[in-house]
Amino acid sequence: MATLKDIELKIQAVKKTRQITKAMNMVAASRLRGAQTDMEAFRPYASKFAEVLGSLAEKAGDESSPLLVPREEVERVHVVVCTSDRGLCGGFNTNLIEKAHAFCDEQSRKGREVSLTAFGKKGRDWMRRDKRTIEDEYLGVVGARFGFNEALTAGRKLVDGFLDGIYDEVHIVYAAFLSMARQTPVVKQLLPIPPLEKAEEEEITDENQPYLAEHICEPSAPELLGELLPRNVYVQIYNALLETSTSEHAARMLAMDNATKACNDFIEELTLIYNKARQAAITAELMDIVGGAEALKG
């Protein structure tokens, strides 16, 4: 049975751990506000950019750019995996890695060669352990304040690789931020650029047909697509990084909050054990005193 001193030391150790988890929760909350602000500010731009791009692509036709044309045979697939550099964020990285692992295995079963780009140390470490082909890695981006240049650098390499025939398809795995308590791993195709999503499972009639803005092009639509289509890849990568960064901070804040609550419960349990042990020691001492007194009387 643990002595009073041992229990007291355990209580002090758990209290120190609670201080650390509280501090990490506050840091994650502070960083979350900045990351969420950046993400929400960029979403309207990404949405409008996709709308304009879809209008131009419809005018120019699918054959106007090689970035829109799917390959007849897909033999080489490249996957960009976005994870964090640090842990202590619950199952955030595990869920992303499991999603990427399942997707890569699915492509391998189809007889396709899979290569990877890592955003984040956790994803890079998984690729090394799994002996995957790593084409490129970017550390210190997710979870920090970053600019559009990181997405631009990675996007240019991917676009050049697709145009040169090194990759037949390019996909990205990232965490979509849905709410403070829900971040979902998503696999999204970057290249060839998929067509805009239409209304699903709804018959479009003259009454419910959505309004599509008519964009006047100067210069022509094919010329504009040549400039905008590569930029769309950069925008998608940047948006994925913003979503993943925000999701990481939300997951860490929730994990540290749960850890703090667990520390409080553990402290209460240890305090109860400590009080019981102290009461038992006091009772034993009283019994010894009473027994000694009775022996002296006898």
C-alpha cells in the first residue's frame, strides 16, 4: 500500500501536469483565433475563384488546357499529405494518416505507382516508417503563420510534374474544419482539375435552375485559363493548409481541455485516497495509545 508521502507526491505531480495542460489549452486557443480568422477570410475568395474559373472553363471547353484533361491510363499517382509537426492533439494526426494510408493502398491495389509530398513532420515520419516514396517535404508550415508562397512553391512543382507526365493524377489529404469539435479528413483531387460540382440528386428545371453569372473575358477565355488554372491548384493547396492548421489548433485545444479535466478527476481520487490513508494512520495511532494506557492500568 502506498504511503502518505507517496500519495502526496503523486498529487503534486498531477497538479503540475494540470498547469501544463491549462497553459497549452490557452496557447492553442490563442493560435486558433488567428488561424480561424485567416481561414474564414480566404474561403469567399476561394469560392468566387472557383465560380469564375468554372464559367471560363465552360466557355473555353475541356480541351482548352491540359490541366483539365484526364489521362487515358493512370499509372502514377501523387498524394500530398497535410499533418501537423507536433503531437498532443488527440487523434488528429492518426485520422489523417489512416485516411492517406487507405487511399495509397487503394491506388496500389489498382496497380498504380504512388509517390508522396509531406506537409508536417508527423506525416513525413509515417511515410518513412511505411517506406513510402517521398518526393518532397515541407516542415514548420502547418500550425504556424504562413503565407501563400508555401502553397505556390509546392503547387508549381506539382503542375510541372503533371504537365511533364511524371504524375497522372495529384490528390491532397487534409483536415476539413467543420466545427470546434469536428475535423474530418478529406481526399481531394488537384490534377487534372475536376469539373465544378453540380446540384446532386436534384432535377434542374427552369424554376430552380441556379443563376450563373456571365463573365466578360479580356483577353479570351482560353488565354485566361492558361493563367488561372495553375493558380487554382495553388489556391486549393493554400486552402487545405489553412483548414488543416485551424483543425490542428482546435483538436489540440479540445485534447488539452480533456486532459485538464482528467487531471482534476485524478486529483480528487488521489485526495480521497490520501484522506482515507491519513484517517487510517490516525486511527492506528489512537489504538496504540489506548492499548498502551490499558496495559499500564493492568
